[in-house]
Amino acid sequence: MTRTPEPVTRRRRLRLRVWLPTAVATLLLVPLGVLWWSSLLPSSLSVMQMGSADFGTGGRPLEHHHGDMHGMSVTDLVADPSRPPDVRVDLHAARATLSIGTAQVSGYTVNGTSPGPTIRAREGQLIEVRFTNDSVPGGVTLHWHGVSVPNAMDGVAGVTQDALPPGQSFTYRFVAAQAGTYWYHSHQVSHEQVIGGLYGALVIEPKGGTPPPDAVARAHTYAGVRTINGRPENLVVATGAGGQIRVRVVNTDNATLPVWSSGPVVVAAIDGNEVNEPSPVAGQVIRVPAGGRVDLLVSPASAGMRIQLSKATAVIVAAGGAEPAEPEQPAARFDPLAYGRPADVGFDPSRLDRHFDYLVSQLPGFVKGRPGVWWAINGKLYPNVPMFVVAEGELVGMHIVNSTSEVHPMHLHGHRVMVTARDGVAATGSPWWTDSFDVQPGESFDIVFRADNPGIWMDHCHNLDHARDGMVAHLAYDGVSTPFLLGGPAGNEPE
């Protein structure tokens, strides 16, 4: 028997020691390289080409071809161009140094202040806002949070318009179709511009009768300092005739805002939607999601009322006497699912035309070329996110599940949704209409909405840092497309 010389055997072993790690590394690195390369965004990208179309279950077959740039354009979806405005406003955005108490904070202003001016209109009036970028270097837009505007007016850079560079203007026109408390904010680099103060409130008052006096309380955190209406101090307001006042709380931060009071209040409206037959609430904390609003009717006793917006700040409703002491935060939580009394909503929420699943998880991988553990929607990382496709007029249901360890305040543009169940428990109170709702870790929500506002709409987490990191999907109406691009010459970056 011939034996292999020992030097040859050693050479083979040496080659194996050299090449085996190289081969293993190649097997590992090549797939990682492919994942990294596929996560890089081109210099411009249409949302029509992101991910894949999701037609859900049920409904008639749709002819939507994902990536098709034909059909009706979002730019066609506007308010009546021949109708003169009832309310006309000029807004100017600028980069500025803000004085927040004794702190100097780099941020943004609207008409020289942060927050910007509160816009007021009556239900049914047409609002026209001419918005000019005076000096914001990265470009700006305005999104009308909670308002069902025509799609061309939604103010999302790269989806419904281009971001405005310094010196340029855009005119927004929409009908104030529903009374309530809303707000506006930038949707260009929103995770940075909104935090920096580029926002304001919009109040639409009922068209009939004389509403009670109100006070708008815009809660915002600048560089770690909690404020109401841009000031790190309590907001003191006076009652009107009969001692009643409507306190409109707007949460403009990325996190849930706990609200509680020193006496009974009535939760009159949630996200601009009046509650049917509300009752006094006492000894409960009302948790307002990021982007959400709650209207509280207060009829204080002679000693006044204190409404805490977190422990840092409060609204003091003065009715004479000494300022009330700070109440302890209650352990019990207010639950909109069982508050108020049921009412007819004009449709059967169990008879859906189309249904979708929206499953939020976390997966390792690459997003925009960066490695990490990222938010995933239906098992996909950004930009391979779903495009939920509907037909106009359909009653649409969505089952949302949060399998992550963080809360996600969900916000669908252009529509209000009704919560029908949480964790499988059906709603029993007033119809819970909302546009910003918290899905807690491990929680599930069932919602329905009428597809009655054609366009391409963002459906995303309103913790804007989460949205920046890929927690963004879109709702598209069959036959609607957009000519705008993410990136591109305008540098569109909605989140």
C-alpha cells in the first residue's frame, strides 16, 4: 500500500485551515452583503414601487398593478378650486433659537412662535392656508393631523407633494367638514422638525349654536423640558358663563401623555369625535396617545380645578379661591372601549367588504443600509412594506397586532377609524372613533373605516422615531398614483 508522504499531508491540512474559514466567511458574508445592498435606497424612489400590493381578503378583485404610475394622480384630488375661502391664513416656517423658560433650544417657528398660531374655523367652512418656508434648510410641508383633507392637501413629502425649499410656498385648501380639535405639523423630516417645534393647533367649531368657551393646551417637550403652549409652566384659564369650559388637550410628543384631574371631568370628544352620552370621570388617568387629542368639559367648584398633563405641567381652571393642590396620579385607567353609550353608526361593522392584517414585530437585518433589529410590518422591513389596496366605498376592517416590547400609536391619514374590539373584547360604549390610538405591547386592535377619501395615505406609527426607522405602510385606492418621489431633487424625506 502506497502512503502519502507526510509533507504532502501537512500541506493539504494547511490549505484546509486557510480555505475553510474563508469559505465559511464567504457563506456568511455574501447573504449579508445581499441584504445590505437590497436595503440601500436609490436616490429617488416612488411609494408605488415599495414592497408589494396587499389586497387583503374579501372584496371584489382589483386591477391595481403595483408600480403602475397611470390612473388618477393624487394631484387631481383637491377641494373645489372655484369656491372662495371662508378662512384665509398665511403661515411662515423658520429655523430659530427658542427660549423655553431659561433654556435656549435650537428649533423651528411658525409665524415667529412655537407652537404656531391656532387656526380657527367653523364646520363647513373652506380653509385656505398659504404656507411659506422662510429659512428651514431641509424643506418643509404641513400635514393636517386628523382632518380628512383631499389627498393633494395631506402634506406628506414624496407622497402628496414635494418639500418646500427656502423661499417657496404652497397653498393648502380643504373644507372643515367635522367639528373638533386637530393639529398641523411638518411631514418632512418629521422626527426632527416636529420635535423642534414646527406645529400648531386647528380648532373647528360646530356650525350651529354657541359653544362654551375653550382653552387649547398643546403639550410638547423641547429638549427634555415639558411645556404647555410652549411655556414650561401651568396654564391658567378662566371659566365662562355657568362656570363651564372645554379644555382641548393636544399631545404633540412621541410618547403617551397621562392626564388626570383634581375633580370630575367629562370626556366630551376623542380626536375630534364627540362621545355619545358621556358621564363624569374621576379617579382615572386618561392616556392620550402621541398625536391624539381629548376634549374635557370642566364645571369646577368654587375652589377651581387642576388638570395634570403629566406631573410636570397642569391646566388650572380658575373659579376663585386658592390654586388647588396637585392630585396624585390614579392607578385606574380611563377606557374609551366602555365609555358613554352605544349609538347607530349607519353600518354593520361585522359586514366588511375587505379585511387586512397589520402585524408589527421586530427583525434583525438592514434598513437604509444600517444593520440592527428593526420594526417589521407583516414580516417585512422597510422599504419592502405592504401597500394596502382598497376600492372607494368599501367598508374596510383591519386587525392590528403589536408583538414588540414598545407601545405604538397608530395613525392612518385621511380617515377616522372606529375601534370594534381590543384583545378580542368587543366595544360596549359610545362608538370609539379615533385617528391616533395606542397599541400596547402584546395587544391587538380591530378597527373599521369607510374607504371614502381616495388617494395614497400613510398608515404609520406616530412615534416619529419609530416611523423614521421603518414603521410605515401605505393605504392606496385602486386606480390612484403619485408623481412624487422619496428623495429626488426635492430631498423628500417624510419621516
